[in-house]
Amino acid sequence: MQWAKPDAAPEQISADDQACRGAAWREAQFHSYGAQTRMQPVVVGPGQVIWPSGPFVDPYGDQLLMENRLAQFCMESKGYQLVPVPKPKQ
């Protein structure tokens, strides 16, 4: 898939894509920082502390999904659409 917009030069598409991805990354970082700071150890008994880690907690999973959704929203708001990449002619 690639971004397409009528009458948009490849340089403009690339610049808009980079701008949207940068803005989406910053916004996702801002929101994920709050989620990461809330993760605290859990005391399960005398001298037994469990830190959130392992396969059950992925502090970056939501961040990556949010970043992609925000970047897509940004590009669509600029008038772009995702279209299939044309197959090369043989």
C-alpha cells in the first residue's frame, strides 16, 4: 500500500508522510509516558515483589498502534488515500 493524492508530487507525498509520522510519534510518546509511569511493583508477600514485565505487559504495543492510527488520520486529513502499489510491468 502507498499514499496517493491527485496532483501531489512524490516529494510532497514524502514530506507530508514524514511530517505526519513525526507528529504521530510525538503524540504517542506523550501518551505512552503516562502509561509507563503508572506501572509499579506489586508486593505479593513478605520480601516478594513482582515488577510488571514479560509477555503480559507491553508498554510499547499500544504506543505503536496509536502512532500508526494518528499518522493515518493525519495523512487522510490532508486528502491522501492508501492505494495498492501498482505491479511492475514485465
